[in-house]
Amino acid sequence: MLDTSRDPVPTPTPTAAPSEEPRGCLFALSQPPLMIFLAVIGGLLLMAALHDLFLL
């Protein structure tokens, strides 16, 4: 049911330390295991495309 009371809404307090910088998508993409995985998947896709182009 919809709450229609006039009680003040508590504001959330930040729990992260302000000295830490947030890590975004570029940080995740710079990790070596992920880059190796993406290179292997890209290589497999390239091999499949070349097989389709030249052998089929």
C-alpha cells in the first residue's frame, strides 16, 4: 500500500571512503585475464569468419 505519511525521509550517508576513486569500465577492461579471454574469443571468431569465407 502507498505510504502517504509526512515523516521526513532519512538521507543515505555515503559509506565509501572519499579518498578512494571509483573504478569504472576502463579499469575492468585493463585487466590481463579479461584481455586474454577477449583475444581468444576474437581469434576464434576470426578463424570462423575466414573458414566461412575461403573454405565454404
